[in-house]
Amino acid sequence: MRLTVKLYGTLSRSFDGYDHSSGFEVIMPEEASIHDLLEYLNLPSERLGMISMDGRLLNKKSRLKDGAQIKIFQPISGG
Amino acid sequence: MEPINAAGAFPTRNAREGQFEDADKISGETMAQIIKSRGGKQTHKGCAQCIINCSNEYVDEQGKYVTSSLEYETIWSMGGMLGNNDLDAIAQLDFLCDDIGLDTISTGVAIAVAMDAGYKEFGDAEAAIEMVEDVAKGTEFGKLIGHGPEQVGKHFNHDRVPVVKGQSIAAYDPRAINGMAVTYATSPVGGDHTAGFVVETNLEAFGGTLDRFSAEGQVEASRNAQIHMVLVDTVGICDFAQTGFGAPDGVGNVCKMVVAKSGKPFSEEDWTDIGKRVLQIEVEFNRKAGFTKEQDRLPKMFYEEPLPPYNKVVVISDEEMDTTFNFFKE
């Protein structure tokens, strides 16, 4: 399945040529999970905060959908 | 911004929704790109010796200075809360508030209430700028905006006014994060997210253990955050710098700093004791000024209007709210 991935905060620094306005496309096998995606992108889980798919937060049980837009965030703090 | 927007907790168009479809046009990442491409400062040192460098300098297309620093709450109050996706207009609104001497949250929400009451359309950035300029001009409407969202709501006889004790809530909708419902409702200072910030505790992805749509554990979380925050404010630590408390022995280290400065003993027990005492003094002041527990409630919109896209409401009961300060001494 095809996914569009956008990386937030400083997560994109390890991706050369990353353009935040479009993100980038990732092709994953049909039954791929979030865990598979993160492993593929080489994003260690301790660096990550929330992950959303088409505007909804994912939890550990969520399945990825073909054509979805995935946003990956770092932990945030703030006011 | 985008994480809170993804959580459906980003109050949009006077909190009619919790997600703004144009959040990516006004997000921190977009702002950083714009500032960089125009030659502004994505980061700079606001406070001497600090390593966080939370400030920025927003510039226009000609590279000319507009405002500093343009922060999340303002981008929310003048952006999502107004249905406004124009970051240049938001920067201009931030400048105007600084120039005139207005709080950006209160002013943005005052405009949002006016728009929600039909005075102008949501998304009309020019109208928002005119309303703020009117405050400086001293027009009748300008004076109304200058008095804040509660007065604007009364003027229009509008029933959707997101204030507690006369002060607006902030950029975290309580229906999507029930812990913030407790803080907004019970804090002696009125709607204030910093008084007892429990957002991370409510977000599983950030190591939070509370279900943000449930009442369980929320009162305790807000109570503890409010007690803690009293001391953070009292010793004068910046709200961003207080992430340092997450380090091992964070509170202990700050207590050592207090001892070093004061020359007197100061322990972690003192930390919470003082927090409790101050909250009690503040609430007693409010009571003497005429506030009752009826003011420790959110406006009914938060209990009755499900917030899209997750379509939940605040589920903290009045009885539970009233247990927040159960540590007060006779």
C-alpha cells in the first residue's frame, strides 16, 4: 500500500531532501503495521510522540490504510 | 500545533470543532520554513543564559520585521480559533496586541465570540485586524473587544463564550483532554492552561497514563499539577524550562537552589506544602470577592456539544470538580 508520510519537529533531519509541504511517499506491504513503518523509516520509538493517520491518532492496535497520510510527531511540551 | 490538532483538541472557530483543516498552513513547521526563506530568525535567545531559545522573529515577504515572538497560543487564538489560515495576518495581529498592550489569547477569543455571534465571518483576517485596531482607536466596538470575550458575549447575548471566571480557555479543548477541564474550571485564576498543565499525562503517546476522554484520575492529576505549578511560579522558573523537572531528582535539585539562595532549609515537602497553602489563600481571596463553587464550572457548551472529530464532551461531574482542593485546612 502507498502512504504519504510527514515528519514533524526535528524528525526530518535525517531525511535528505525532505520537503515538508509534500512529505514523501512510502510503499509498504499490505498487512504492514505502524511498527513496520517506523522500522522501515529507521525512527527509534524513544524519539517519537504521537502518530496520526488521516487526522486521527493511532494507537498500538491501529492498522495502516492504503492511501493514508501519516504524520509522525515528537514528544511536545508547552504552553 | 499539529500534534494537538491531530488529537482533535485544537479549538477551531470559537471551539465549534477540535481540528482545523488548514492547520498545516499555520503550523510551527510551516512558520519555520517561511521565516527561514524570508531571512527572519527561526530561533533566538529571549532570555540571557537560556539554552532553549524559544523566541523567533517573524518577517514579511520583504524580510522586514513584523513581530517577535510568534507563539503557539497566539497562532491558535488568531488562527484556528478564528478559522484564519493566513500566518502573515496572524503575525500582524500579534504585533498589534503587543503594540496596543493586549493579551493575545483574550483578544483572539473576543474576536472569535464576535464572529461566532455573526458580527463578521470566520476566516476574515482583515475584519480581525480592524477589530484590534479599533481597540487602539477607542471606538465603541473597540472598547468592547478590549474588555474581552465575556463582555463581547454579553453584548451579543451569545451563549457560546469559552471563559471561566471571566477568562478565556486556551489552545487545548477540554472535551478532548478532560484533565484540562478540571484545571480550567478550578484554577483560582480562571481559564488558564499553564496553571495545571496535564496534556502530556492525558496523551498515551507521550507516556501519559490517563484516558483523555474519561474522568478517571483527572482531578488528582490537575490538583497535583496546580500545586506543583504554584512553586514553579513562586521560585520564578520559566514554563518551558520546567521540563527540567522531568530529569531525575529535578525537584530535589531546585530545592537545593532555593537553599543556596535563601540560606534556609527547603525540602520537597516544603515544595508541596507551600503549593497547597498558596492555592488555599487564592481560593479564599476569591471567595471573599464573591466567587462560589458555581464559578468552578465550564460553560455549558463543553458539557453539551460533542467536539468533532472525536465527538466527546467534558465528563467531569460538578461533585468531582469540587474535590480538587480537598486538602484545604480549616
